[in-house]
Amino acid sequence: MGQLAIVVTVDQQGALASGQLAGNIYLIDNNKHAGSTSEGTEDLVTHIEGSQIMNWLVLGLDLQGPAVTLENVCGEAVEKGIMVPQQFESPELGAGLGLWWGATVDSSEKEQSYSYTLKFKIGDKPMSYDGQIVVKKGFSNVPSKPCGAHKK
């Protein structure tokens, strides 16, 4: 399995006006083939087969509006050790301009759903989003043949 990208788009003006992300956040991932549902809505359920690396890519709808930053990833999946989040910085951008969050996700013995929380800051206002993942066993990181074992 490749890396999993979740694009998070936030209507900053709508979120600030209403005081909440509900109705102002839209998510899409690249795992629809694995069963992810509700693409393009605030109700995205990301399906993960086996162990994967997740990356959240956050965009504001209004490019001239207040900045939207993902400050933390927490919640049930993190507390249970299913998801291990980490903040990264792109060496190309530096100075805090290329920060993003990723997480490793470990497979489960059985299909199970977990919640997680994304903590945002829009301008100077903190807001949270509660997401959901479904983890399915069925993938191994072990190669089927050792390197160099392929016939020519």
C-alpha cells in the first residue's frame, strides 16, 4: 500500500462566522478503492487496509483569508496506539511554512472503527474536527520474494 493522503479543505470565513467547522470542512482521501466513504463531505470515513502512512493536507478556500493550520492529531485512535501522529517540516520550505501532519496506522486483527480528532487554528481561533477511520487487516509490508530473487 502507498501513502494515504487526506485533503482537508476549510471554508475559513464560514467557520469563523458560525464558530464551528461543521458545515465548513470537506475531506477527500485517495483510498476510495479500499472502501472509504462520504468523499468530499465532513463525514469522510477513511478505510485503511493493513499498515499505512496517513498525511493530512490542509487548504483554506479563501486564499486571502485567515490561515488554517493543523495544530494536533489526537483522540481515540491515538490513545489506543492504532494511530501514531507526528508533525513534519518540509526542508524545501523551512521556517514553519512547510509543516504538515502524518501518522502511521497499524493494522488490527479484525475490522474496527476508531475516531480521531484534528485540532485546527483558523486565524487565532481554535476549532476541532472529529474524523473516523476503519482499519482492516489484509496487507503485509513483507515482500513476497527477497531482493534479487526475480528471474531474468
